Amino acid sequence: MQCLECGSAVANLDNSHLLRCCSLTLQEYAIRHHLPLDLLIDQELLNRTDNPEDYPRPKAYPSEQARAIYRGLKWGGLLQKEEAFTIVPGEIRRLDMLLWNLQWLSEYGFLFRQEYRYAEETHRVVAVNRLKVPAAYLALSADAHLSPVPPPDFLLSLAVLVAHIGELQAGYLFLQLPGRAAGETIMAEACRHGIEFRELDAADQSDGLLLRTLTRSDTQHLLALIKDDLMGIPCAMERFDRKTPEMTVSKELIFDAAHFITDHPAKCSNLHGGRYLLHVKVRDRIDPVTGCVVDYGYLKRVANRRVIDRFDHHNLNYATSELAWRSSTEMLCVFIWEQLIEYLPGLVELQLYETTQSWCNYSGPTLEAFQQSGSDSLLSHFVDGKLGASQLRDLIREKPPTLEIIAKSQP
Ligand SMILES: [Zn+2]
């Protein structure tokens, strides 16, 4: 086999040749030369078992730096159990970030592995990059054994977390955490640094926690605080400061609903039903790490929870008080915008079809403007506390019976 990097003939094209010849791993080589891994891989490397005994013993007392990095990864759910091992998964696009972790996590006994698996369902060879350590090692260096030393640096742990799982949407930072406890620590510690987060009920798992910076200035403040740490982590900053092409992505959703229009002079005042078609459009730059503007799965999850579940197979007038008076497509668009903007700050347009011939397009306030102005008064007429405060109601109010006092005649 000829190596396409150095041109030399090799018996096996593997990491021991490639890392010496061009510093690429086999998976990177396959992608660069657009070759299927199946053709390159030596059968012996497939589904190889890993032996915990091959791992070096951990240090009894990992450094403060190592512990801060370990904690950041733990918060992000990146320390995962797999058989007798704990792994930190990596992405081939950010291999150097994984290796940056390794230089510190080696204190815990972690090693790098690029493993090749034959995927039964798809008949493909897939490669996974991860750091691995025998799970038993971590018990040895658990924080309980380290109680006399100071707690790890919060800002470094936060930088590690943000570098790995932070996503920027229209200037707001999103963190999808696997558990509530970590989220509460992060919110409390960040608050002490003057940064506020908001919890959004759209986590990707039932016990997970989705956090978003409250405002864009919280994002800027947070990134400024951890910038020096982020700059030290390979590939971390590009996600937050790199200019990439902007585009609009759109998700189409459908719901069936009935409605009527109060006080409508014609047949729309009758209860009638139809199939609504909604296009949710989000505009942002392409995230250089995911190659996407926004994850379609997230967009769909948010739209389902906030809109579809509420309206599908319902009478719109009885689904929410904001629409009880008039559930016109226009009012519905304003309502849907307010349901989504906190979750999708890159939202630029909603397109809602009531029939194939009748639809409306709406671009509402940005999240920043919405945070200042609150819900549109158009929706709030009937929920406004001042409703009914008019003096004119006296004209139609029944007078209470007056109590007649009859003076008792003197004896
Ligand atoms: Zn070579």
C-alpha cells in the first residue's frame, strides 16, 4: 500500500506510520484523502479489546489544574462509563482539544485511543477518538481523598466546559448539561461573577438541564472572564470569534386544530378546523464545530414542546387565553413567536399557513427587544389586570339594594 502523504510503500497504513510521517491519525488521513476507513483498516485493529492492565498507574494527588479540567469535563457529562473504563469522547474535527485534555488527565491515568468498530447495522467501519482510563483508577483519586487542598479553579473548569459544549446562538451562550446538580453550581458561581443564566425547559434528556445566558452582555462578560483560559485550549476560541457564513435554516411543522373567530361577521365565526403548516426560520452563522446553524433536532424539540403539543388536536380558542378572543393566523404568529424567541434567539421569521391559499409571514422582536418590552399588548387585552376597570361599567352594573333605616318613633 502506498502512503498518499509521503509516497512510500508500507505494509500497513496505520497510526504508527502516519503519526511519524505526517502527524495525522488514520481517521484524519481517510477524511483528507476521502477514502473509506473500511479499505484502510487492518482487520486486526477492528473491535480490539482494551486491557485495563495496560494503563499506567494514576498520580496519588492530581494537580489543581488537572482537577479543574476534570471537573469541567464532568459538569459537561463528558466522563462516560463504558464497561470497565471511563471515557472522554472526542470529535475528529477537534482532536487537539482532546489531546490538550490528555496532557492534564494523564495524571489520572488516562490514555488516548482511536478505536475502530465494525458497525453491524450499517456494515461500516467507524472510528471513535477518546481518552480512556480504568474506572477503578478514578475511585483512587476521587476528590474525597483531596479534601485538604483548595477547590479547583472555577473559571478554568468553566472554560473547559464552555470549550467542549458551549454553543453560541445569536450572541447567547447555551449549555446543555446532563444533570441538575452541576447546573446549579455553575449558576451560583457564575452569579458571583455577575453573570446570569436562564434555565430553559428544553433539555435533551429528562434529568438534563439546558442553560442560556440571560442577555448578550452576560455572554460577553462570561467570554471575557474565561478568554485567557479558552485561548489556551486548541480549537476553543474559533467557535466564539470566527466569522463564518450566515444563512437561514427552516423547519416545517404541522398541526391540526379547530378554531373560531369571535365577532367575525361571516362564516369564520363558526367552529371549523384545518391543518396548519408552520415554517420556523432561524438565521445565524454556521457553527464551525458542528457545521450547522442550529441543530434541527433541537429546533424540532423546542417547536414541539412550545407550540405543537399545545395546539395539535385542540381548539385554539381554548388552548390559551391569549387566543381565546381571536385565534387568527396573525395573532397565532405573534403568540408562537413569543413562545420560541427565548429558545431560538436567531429566529428571523415565522410563516404560518392556515390553508394552502392563506398564510402570513411574521418577523417579531429580537430576544433583546422582547426582554425589554415583554408580551405584545395585542395578546394581553383579556389577561390585563385593568380589564373591566372602566367607570362606564357603572352604567350596566346593577345597583345594590339600599338599606332603608326607619327612625324609631319616640314613645
Ligand atoms: Zn507516509
